[in-house]
Amino acid sequence: MAVNEEQTAEIEQFLCKERVERFLYEEAALLDRREQKAWLSLLDEDIEYKAPLRITREHTNDNFSSSAYYFDEDYGSLKARVQRFESEYAWSERPPSRTRRFVSNVRASKRDDGTVEAKSYLLLYYGQGDSESYTFLAGRREDVLRPDGETFTIAKRDVYLDHAVPKIDKISVFL
């Protein structure tokens, strides 16, 4: 039985999604283990990493600012944050936070320029120190991934939090 072009395309799409899921799950595991240097190697040197503020308006559900962000970073600022986390000057991470990232609803599609568009949902558990309090952050991520051998690098990440006002003092962890 010959495999037609449509079946071949479906198989390629399935395999692409599987590779993207493995990549995103491994990225989450690195961050939860606080292996930020290893995580940094997953980023493209020209990465755009943003989380715009949610704007709440009547009769609309998905408005985000185009000029105000929880964070708007590039490779240099992300590298500086990783270096600071490993120093004695990372006050926001003293004691270190405990995180668990749950990545789900992964969708992936190849783009004409050879990159892959990946969309996923993220649920982040965040706790710190001996405190009984903890926080959950939920949202969706839209990534542009560049193939790099058998894996990817993150060229762009936009994080859209579901919260208009997150119940967290600081967002010092990577999403």
C-alpha cells in the first residue's frame, strides 16, 4: 500500500509535534531543576522574550498591551539574569523558589521560513521558603522555534498570562 502525499504530510506534522513536545517538556524540566545555564543554551542569540500586560475591557476577552510588559527581554538580559541567579545578589531568589511547570495543549506547525510555530498552555506552581503560601500562574505561550539538529532553539516567546493582576510579588522565574 503506497503512502500518498496527504498521509506523508500528516505523518510529518505528527512527528513535528512530537519533537516540539519533547523539547518543551525538557525545557520545563531544566527550569524546574534550576538548570538555568543549560536552559540558556536552548535560546537563540536573537531571541525576543515577552509577556505583555493583559488589558481588561468590557465585551472583550483577549486584549493585551502592545507597549507595557511584565517582561520584555533579549538574549543579553536573559543571560544577565541567569548570571545574577548564580550570584549572591539574586535577592528575589533567596531562598530559592520551588517551581513546577505543566505544559499542555501543544500545537505545532512548520512555517514557510523553516521555523516551527509552537503554541502551548502553561501552568506554573510557585512557592518559596517555608511559607505556606503558593501561587499558580496560568497562560498560553506562542513560540517560534528554529530547528537545530534533532532539537530546537527558541527564537521568540510571547507569554499571555490569564491573570489581569497576577497574585505574585515578582515574576523572577522564567516562563
